[in-house]
Amino acid sequence: MTRITKDTSLKDLASIVSTALAEAGIEAVLVGGAAVSIYSDNIYQTYDLDFVTRSSNKAISEVLEPLGFTRSGKGRHWKNSDTDFLVEFPGGDLNFGETNMSIESTSMLSTPFGSLRVITATQAVMDRLAAFAHWGDNQSYRQATLIVRGNDIDWDELRSWADKEGVKSSLIDELVVVSQ
């Protein structure tokens, strides 16, 4: 078993957790700020690893406890004293705004620590734009600009999503400029 230490990077820890979950038959996908960290080469840094899954806390605990994680209270948060990262499991579906995505539409990244199921760069932009458009979260828009620099974005998919979600097309146009 891979030892988790203070030096374990976000991507490596996410891979360790993702691989352990998959080996236990638990479908989970890394989302949120941790995906932004990965797609921005850690220009944006978070200490929360959010995995979307429909699995129970009991099933998750059975996988994470052997890795040294303990559940924090009654929530869906797990902590390992050997790392500063917190692993969270918000319940529900994989949604960006009101648009539901399948787990199969996400990416699989191969790392020295196993496979990491993570939202695509395009989905990460959707996630950040949804927060910006619906809640006025300026930090989320800045994070979207970090993702589009250096990642392949499916602009047609992003524009189609934005149209369905009521996100201004001018925001997508601005991101295209930033990406060049």
C-alpha cells in the first residue's frame, strides 16, 4: 500500500483515493477546486479533494480507513493526519449548473499511483462558469481562465452547455481569447 505523507501532492493523493475507490467498486469522480488545481498545474491550489459519488459513507469509510483516513463528525469529510488535504464526498449527481453528466463523460488520468477519474478540462470550465454566472463568484471565473490556458477545451460543447444554462456567450468568447 502506498504511504501518504505531507509530501504527497494533491494529484498523487487524488490518484491513491480514486484507485482505492475503483478497486472497491465505488464510482467516484474528482471535481471542483482539486480539478482546477490539476488543470492549472497548481497555479490554483486547494486543500479540499471533492469526489462526487452516490456511495454510502459506510462504503467510503471501508476504503479510506485502511489508507489512514478518519471521518470528521457525521459529514462526508475524511482527514488523514499525514496530509493537509481533506477528502470530501458531496452527495448527488455530477452536475454543472442544471446539466447532468455521466461518469463515463469524464477523464481517466494515469499516474504512478494509479488511475484518477476526474472531470474533463471542459467540464471544469463549466463548473467554474456555473458558479460565476449563478452566484457572481469572481474567483471561479479567474479559475476558468487558468484552466483554458494550456488545456484542450471543447468549445462547441462549452458553447452548447452555456446556451442551455443561460450563461452569456460573451463569457465563452472572452475565454477563447484568454486561451490563445
